[in-house]
Amino acid sequence: MRHLTLFCLAAMVASCGPAPATAPTPPDYSAVFDGSAGRWIDLTHAFGDDTIHWPTDTAGFRLRELAYGQTEGGLFYASYEFASAEHGGTHLDAPVHFAEGRLTADAIPLSGLMGPAAVVDVTDRVTPDYLISVADLTSWEAMHGAIPGGAYLLLRTGWAERWSDRAAYLGTELTGPDAVADLHFPGLSEAAAAWLVAERQVAAVGIDTPSIDLGQSSDFRAHVVLYRKNVIGLEDLADLSGLPPTGAFVVALPMKIEGGSGGPLRTVAFVPADAEN
């Protein structure tokens, strides 16, 4: 874990502002990035025509070609413009999304956009309306130790495998307001969210479904409980199966939208070669 520790220290130092003039020579953490100390895993679905958005967002992700080809000067040139809702595809929820006065997307410090991962896998018991409970979390802890403060808790339901099938992923093929009542996918219970902020002080909760709350939720209580405490959310994560229960480190960098309630996200995880399997 030496290389991961160096990476974490470097990340924290980078987020704290300029170094003093007499700063010592920084440690060599290049092995974290050159593949010799572990591997990086992309936890992000690509954005495109088939990107899944919340059913009430009927516009989806739009990409328009502005230029593609040879210029009069003989250079190849490509340029596009895009438009998207903040909360489509793999994305970050800033706390202000469900908690007035809490952090906006641009106000989240760098130190809050990275952290050690705790991956809770419920794929062996999940159903389309499954609520991840306190018992699920404490059962995981009995095997792997307490979820550390500042952790990125990632909830693996297996729903990422359904990404190419909109109906299977959302529970419905409908779009528009009428579709909301037909949503079916697992999520985190309000009690589990309350336990996490009271007992474990996690930095973020991520899930491989469209929402932290289950599809049939109408009051989004897990969102409210977490975001009131400035816990951030990661939704529509890609396949989490390559991550060990503990030992990985997550970096989640969203588009920095001024005053935004979230944004499109590129999130990755570093898994050290000696991480727990």
C-alpha cells in the first residue's frame, strides 16, 4: 500500500494550496501512474446518443458537429458543441441538489473529490426494489472492518450491466412525467443514510443505478439525509466489479459548473497491486 499512501498524501497536499518556499523534495509516486504499482479502473459510462437520463429529461445528451475535415489551410480540424442536463449519465450530485445552502459543484474542495473506497456488494441479494440497509453495511463491516471516515462508499448492485438496455436499467421504457411511477431499481434506505452520516462520516456515496434512492422513492430521503451533511453523491457509475471491498482509491472530478447542483463526471479508481481481493 506504500504507493497508494504516497498518492493520497500527494493529492491532499495538492488540495491545500501552494507549498512553502522551503518545501522538501516531494516523494516519487510515479509508480501510481505508470502501472507498476497497480491499475486504474474507469467507473464512467461514455456520454453519447444512448446515455440514460432521468425519464423527465427527454432531451438527453446532444452533440452537434461544428466542423470536421480539412481546412482551407490544409489542416484537419474537428469541433463539436454539446448540451446536457447536469444529472444524466455518470454524474455527480452536489449537496445543494437536495439541500438548500449546501455545497454547489464548484465549491466542493479537491479533498472532497477523492478518497479511499469501501465497496459494498449486494448483487447476491438485490431485487429491482431492493433497499440497501444498515444490516447490509454492518455485515460488510464484520468482514472488512469499519467504513473509514472520509470514505467513498460505493454500492454495487450489478445494475451497470443493464446500461445498454434502458428498460431493464430504469424499469420502464416510458419517458416524461408519467414514467416516474414505473421506475424500478435498487437504492439506499433512509435509515442506512442516517447511519452513515451519524456513525461513519463518509465523504461520498456512489451507486451503479440512476439514483441513490430506489426507483420507487417519491421523497428521496436518502438524498436529503446525506446532502444536508454535505455528503456528495455519484450516480450511474459504471461496472464496479473490478474493485476490491477495500484498498482502492477513488478520484471523482465533475465538470466545474459555477453554482451547479451537479455535473457530468469522469471518475476513476486506483487499485494497488497488493489491495485486498
